[in-house]
Amino acid sequence: MDIHYTPEELAFRDEVREFLKNELPEDIAAKVKNGKNMSKEDHQRWQKILANRGWYAPGWPVEFGGTTWGPVEKHIFDEESAAFGAPRTIPFGVNMVAPVIIKFGTEQQKAHYLPRILSGEDWWCQGYSEPGAGSDLASLKTRAVRDGDHYIVNGQKTWTTLGQHANWIFCLVRTDPEAQQQRGISFLLIDMATPGITVRPIITLDGDHEVNEVFFDDVKVPVENLVGEENKGWTCAKYLLTHERTGLAGIGASKAALTHLKKVAAKQQKNGKPLIEDTLFRTQVAEVEIQLMAAEMSTMRIIAAAREGGVPGAESSILKVKGTEIRQAITNLLRKAVGPYALPFLPEELEYDFDGEMLNSESSPALAGDYFNMRKLSIFGGSNEIQKNIVSKMILEL
């Protein structure tokens, strides 16, 4: 198994670097690197640049606007994007609902929704989790009752990421209340402008409005918005989750965060010397870096196997666990690097155009928020406990 890049792959990496150097807007990169607030318009602007290059939907078939990239090219693009400070792709449209529509949707659904996702005309959010159905998603209670040419939807979804920006939501709903667990669930596409939908913000521990509650009160959804077969939406759900978990190890993002950590620690002083020279702190940084290098090597082995036709198994669960633990450890060290100055800051310091006097250092305002926000990494996309169960069954045969 060859885990080294081929000459063609190295040439592709150079092409990606040149593209990012010339096309990534400086203000967007600065926001990402410095933890500043990103607007909906920032994401849409970058999406348009990627779409114009034909690189916004690399996982799609070429006939729908995708690329011929394999797993190696996708890994290279993700890693270089993180290094240059490109914003993460909002996944709900391009990487989650689109693959489901491509796999299970009608020709009419493909012709209508896919171009609107590419153009940025539609912003999607995900309606999966409910107050009583998180890790046990199959216990969801949101109901959809057939009434002629429509479904009448009632229920509640929660932790709906960026739902305040979305004009469409894809939902798992129960269409057969008598069926057990995964049976009797359907996959619906719902226009957020439909009467009866209420979006209520949830302010998270870091003080940000990223997630929401979404309530459905007698919401009428055309039957033509059903994807796949009625009562067989769990098949769509499982297929979508394989795409949601792709890249959750976040190797590129962790490498960029580690570089930032070293820069911050080089500026911070302890006993008259840069913090990075402190033996204990330097040892903690080195330990995380070693773990990251090991995770990257494992990622490259999986990618090399995929290049040769292999399909990732429980190894993806291992990488998800280790990758999220590494990212959390880096945010913890960043928070520790500035000590008590990580917490107090002026909210306006998180805006890109802020030119006033900083309460503390220029790197401190986002650090506590990032630390709190990254606690979620070990929960979403299948909690780390669930991933460990998968590893114990598939690899350890316990």
C-alpha cells in the first residue's frame, strides 16, 4: 500500500494552492483564522467562487455538476482549504440532502433541487434530532399524516444548525405510528416558508446563535416532496449519515488549529519567556501533535485503500473518535495559553471591522467560545460512545 502522493496528486495540490492563493477573499480568510463572526453572505460568496470553478460539489456525479475527484483529491482539497483559512462548506445541502436526492429522488426532484443547491439559491438545514430522539433517532415522534395530495406535519425538531438562515429543511417524520422503531419513517423536503413553521433560537454555551428549535403545527407538505418510498425513509437516513460522518476526523482543521496554537504560545509570556518554551506546556503540545500525526497517517492508509477500491469500515469510527478528541485538546490548550483572558471580551471584538482597543490580546476573544463549542464534536455525527461500540463489535468482536 503506497501512502505517498503520486506526481499527479502533487500537481493537483499545487493547483489547489494556487486557486486558494488567488481566489480566497482576504477578509473571509482573516475571519476564519482569527475566529471572527462569519455571515451567511460570507458563506454564499465563497460557495459561488467554488461553484464557478466547478469545485463546490466534488462528491456529486459529474453529470450533476460534480468532479472526477477521488478520496485523495478530496483529502488534499480539505487540508489545503483549512491551511489557507477557507470556511468550512456548510454540509446540509451539498453533502447531505443532495446525495440522498441523487440516490433516491425522482428525476423531477433532481432537476429542481440540485441546480438550486449549486447556485446557492436554497440554503438547507437538517430536521433529524428531537427533544426525545437524539442518539436514539429511530424513536422520533414528529408525525406526518397523509391528507389527499399533502402530508400534515406536527412535531418538533431541535439542534437545527443554522436553521435561522435556511429556506428548506429535510426531515425524518413518522408516517406509520403503529410500526416499530426504524419502520414507518419517511423522508420529507419542507419549504421553511410554509405556514405553521416556527424557528426559535437556542443560545449555546459560547453565547452564539448557531442552533435552533423548529416547530411544526399542521404544516401542509406536498406528497411530491417525499423522497424515496413512504415508510422507508430510514434507508435514506442511513445513507445520509454515511455522508455526514465523512471527514469528521477533521485532520486539516486540526493541523491549522495546531499551527495557530504554536503562534499564540510563542507570543504569550510565562516567567519572562515565551509559553511555548515552558517544559510542561511544550510537552502537552508535543503530545497532541504526535497524536495528530498518527491520525493523519491512519487517514492516509484509509485513503490509499480507497484509491485501490477499498471501502472504509470501522476505521472511520476510530478516526472520528481520535480526530474529535485531538481537536478538543487543541482548543483546550489554546484556552490555557491565554489563561483567564480567554473568557472576558467585548462582543464587537468578534466582528471583522472592529478597530477599537482590545480588552486583552487579539487572539483571546474567540478562544473560550471555541473551547465550549468544540465540546459538541464528540456528540454529533454519532457520539463517540456509539463509535466505540461499533469498533468493539466490528474489530474486537466483543
